[in-house]
Amino acid sequence: MIHGHITAWVLAVILFVVALFLIKGGKAKGAKIVQMILRVLYLLIIATGVMMLTQVYNIDLMYILKAAVGIWVIGLFEMIISRTANNKKTNVFWIQFAIAFALVLYLGFSLPMSFMNP
Ligand code: HEM
């Protein structure tokens, strides 16, 4: 499950960057397609995350934070893509993204199921 989770979010990060490049390169149609695939990945990230949560005996604050920040990151993917597509300012969202992404990696890797905690 954890591998599915990691695969899904790594792919999502890659496609997020691809979508931004497509938008910047004026390829709106290509970007739309990538965005559709991204949305399927969001569902997979959430589904694998929730499945892991069901395996946890006592869900403490760290897990709740992990899930909340994970959803925050997904929201930011969407916000940044749509604002870039509409030529709106994204600075505030990139700042949030840097914070949220660092936080979600920290929380993910410090929680016990992580492969970094054998
Ligand atoms: C883009 C969003 C997300 C990213 C980048 C992310 C990243 C990660 C990372 C790096 C790990 C640790 C993997 C490992 O070390 O083996 C992890 C584990 C986990 N994630 Fe996520 N995640 C995201 C979204 C979510 C969401 C939305 C949920 C819940 C609904 C969630 C729930 C979990 C759970 C329960 C674990 C296992 C924690 C443990 O070790 O006990 N994640 N995630």
C-alpha cells in the first residue's frame, strides 16, 4: 500500500510539472489531458492514504496532520495549475506549496510505516 501511495504522489508531482510546462508552452489541450490524469492520481493518493489509515490502531494527531497536509498539497496542485492557466498570480500558492510539501514529506517519513523506519 505504501508503495502504491509513493508511486502515486511521485507520478503526481511529475505530471504537475509537465502540466505547468504545457500551459507555459501554450499547449492548453495537452495540459487539460495531463490534468485529467492528475485528478485520477489524486484519488489514488487519497485512497491509498485512507487504506493505510485503516491499518493504524490508534490514529493520533500526527496521522490527522499527515492526512490534512496531504490534502492541502493536492489542493495546491489544483490551485497552481488553474491559476497558471488563467494567468493569475501564484506566488502565495508556491510559498504554501513549499511549506506543505516539506511538511508532508517530513510527516510521512517520520510516521512508523515508512520504509525509513524499518
Ligand atoms: C500529495 C500528497 C501526499 C504526499 C506527497 C504524501 C507523502 C507521503 C510519504 C512520503 C509517506 C511516507 C512513505 C514512506 O516513507 O514509506 C506517506 C505515508 C502516508 N501517507 Fe501520505 N502523502 C500524501 C497524501 C496523503 C493523504 C491525502 C493521506 C490520507 C488521506 C495520506 C496518508 C498517509 C498515511 C496514513 C501514511 C503512512 C504513515 C505511516 O508511516 O504510518 N497521505 N505519505
